[in-house]
Amino acid sequence: MFYNWVMEYLTISETAELLNKNKETLRRWDREGKLHAFRDPMSNYRVYKKSEVMDLFSQFIDGKEIVDEDISNFVEPDHNYTVLELFAGAGGLAIGLEQTGLKCVALNEIDKFACQTLRKNRPNWNVLEGDIKEFDFSDYHNKVDIVTGGFPCQAFSYAGKKLGLADARGTLFYEFARVVKEVNPPICIGENVRGLLSHENGKTLQGMISILDEIGYNVVPVEVLKAINFKVPQKRERLILVGIRKDIDIKYEYPKPYKKIYNLIDALKSSELYDCDVPVSSGAKYPKSKMDVLDLVPQKGYWRDLPLDIQKEFMGGSFHLGGGKTGIARRIGWDEPCLTLTCSPAQKQTERCHPDETRPFTVREYARIQTFPDDWQFEGSLAQQYKQIGNAVPVNLGKEVGFSIVKFLNAYYSLSKPR
């Protein structure tokens, strides 16, 4: 009886993790009748029926304005706009911006394999390989329209109530702000993980905002964009930090999310996203012991779908710990978006198993889930390729953000001196 209960129900923590919501949101949905909670008669904990949760997996969009399926964020640039990209990685954001008509004048990246990837695919791009601290960008002063950068999230040294640029020395956000100050673009775009919202109890983000204010930029209210709302078949989130130069009185608007949600099958099979099935490529493999366990997990299932004795053996001491641990022994379903890809496809805590075959996703499958073009090749070892793809901004998300930048710059240059 206990086995059937575990198979059919999820705790509130597990449900919150699956739906990327907090527990209070789930309680509110319960009160509103959107998602019904039950009481586990053995533990008296609040639980949810697994089948109902899975049916609602991707249907809630936080009440934001949604773009109809026949409407697009698309806009053409009125002029030739230029981008300087920092922390460029393997080019996910750069490709997306390129697809909107923005021209990349230079990209800085420290990882040599990512730089090899950028040069292989775009020999004409000016790839500046090395530590950003070693580069001076003042030659681009007033010559670039956008500075972008996916800077890592690092703690600051708080010297006073209001954090200044000097207090951020030694962090990569300091370098991002330094370059923005040197270049003086109309708009700058920073992107980061959702966790930046709560990092150091929110003080890190507030410090970044005060630093941009100090160097002459007003920060638009920060938003976290969900990739599944922007033609990406993956439940990935990116925090977007937008700074507008203070002499510009034009409102920036984030791209509007779309109604249609794409699933894993749209990424790996011929669909609206790709006109052919995913190309065959190399990929990581599971050891036999792990394959024997994952063979027993159904599509959209995870470790709690295993027989109880195997659960205990596979999970070890963590079997009795709290938390859903829904990424462990997780097999993705064809009819759902993939969970966020990581830098390694076979980590136990963040398993992403193929729906039909007991194996991690291949390199090209990884790239498809991140909406890279099939002709975009990745350099380095297999591990380096996975790392580059897992760290990237999804190309389609970058593209939609690009349209919002073009819209802003069109408005700006329509009121100022044309180029």
C-alpha cells in the first residue's frame, strides 16, 4: 500500500520543484481550485496527485501578458546596430542577437574551447580570448549600441550603505560595469541565473543596480524570463538586467511571452523548430549499474517511480532526507519541455535521461534543446562541448531579447541623430 502511495503522489516540496513554483503559490492554487491537495493518511503531510501535477506541468505563466500564436515580437532594425559581448561562451546569445540583425563587433571569452567554437563557426567575428581584466575597450567609446554580458554571480565587499563601483573590484560584474562605462552604449544587458534575486539576501543585485546608477544608467525593473515562453523546449530561466543610459527617456519593454510551449519532441524530431530529426552525434554513456536502475524508470518518472527496495539502495542515506530530489534518476518525456540542462549530462542530482533509450542526451540533442542551429559546431572534448552548451543562453531566448533591443534602439534613433 505504501508503494502505491509513493508512486501516485508528490509532496508539496516535490511539486514546487517540478513546477518551479514556491509552496505558497501551490497553496493559493489549492484555495482557488487549480491544483488539489490531499492529506497523506500516514504522515498527514500535504500531497498532490502525480498525474494531475504532470497534466499541469507547463500551463501556468505567472499571469503575464501572453503573445497570441499568430503575433510575433519580430521587428526589423532601422539602422545598423552593433553589439559588444562579454563572457560570450559558445555563442548562444550572440547567435540569437545576430538573427535579429544586430552586428557583433567583438566578443570576449576566457575559455579557450569556447573561443575555438566561436572562431570555427564565425571566422569573421572579432574574438578577444583571455581574461576580461586584461582588455581595454575604450576604443569602442560611443561606437557601440549594446554591451551584453552573462557575468557570474559573485559576492561584493560592502563598504557602506550604498555599494559603489570601487567596492565591486575583483568581481566580474565590476569588469562588466567598467566596460559599460568605457563604451557608453545607449543600452546594456546583463543576464544571470534566477538565484541572483536572493543572493546575499538580495544585496548583490541591489549593489549591481547602484553601481549602474553610479556610472550613468537607470535599471529597468528586473525580470526573470522563462525560456519555455520564448520558443525554447526547456524549463530554463534567466534573469535579465537592463540598463538605459540616463540621457535617454525611452521605455524598454521586455519581449512578450508566447502561448505555445514546445516540448522535447519538437526539439529532437522534425517540427516547427527544426525541419528534420536531430543529427546523430556522440554522447556520454551511463555505467551498467546506472542503466540497470534507469531502465526501470518510465517517461516523466524519477527515482520515486522505482520499486521501494531499489529506491533505498540507489538513494542510500539521502532516501530518508527531506526535499523532492526530482532530478535524480529522471527520465524526460517526449510531451514535456526538458528540465534545465546542466554542464554535465549524467550528474546524479540533475539526471536528464532520454525518453526511450537509457542514456544521456547526445551533444546534438543537447544543442537542439538549447535551440542552437544544427550547423553550429562545438570544439574541444566531449566534456568541453557539453559544458559549453549547458552554460549557454538558449538561442531562441537570445533572439527574442534581441528583438526587444532592436525595438528600443529604433525608438531611440528615431528621436536622435540618424547614423
